[in-house]
Amino acid sequence: MSRKFIMAGALAIAAIGAAVGSAQAQMISPFQSGLLLAMKRGYAPGQAECFASVFARRATINPGATNWVAAADNAYTDELWRRCRISR
């Protein structure tokens, strides 16, 4: 699958999730959530996919909410730099 289709799919799913409501927005995968976050931050397509894959491995559901979060600890930021050359 090409990157354009992956990004377009992620945006479509996010739009549907937002329209349906927060309870069903949890249906967005951690990878898709990470991809949307990376795109919002302006990362290049290759870096955005890399960020999303690292985010997805570390993401958990935010307590009391329906969004995915990843704690920005040293291991997470180190992996982002090592794999994706992203420093936060």
C-alpha cells in the first residue's frame, strides 16, 4: 500500500470517529492516532509513519478518555531518535 493511501485512510477514519462521537472514536488504532499526531506536527511522510509505529508500540488508552497516549519517557524519546531521527 502506498503512503498516500495509508495517510488518506487514517484521515478518513479520524474524521468518521470525530463525527460519530468520543465513545466510538476509540476505534481508531494506536498507529492511526500516532500518524495523525505526526501529520499535525508536520513530520515528513516517512518520519510520520516511523513515528506512528513507535507511538503504536507504546500507546495506551488515556484513563477517563478515549484517546491514545504514549508517555514521553527517555526510552520512548530515545527510540524515536534511534529509529526515526525525531527529537522531541
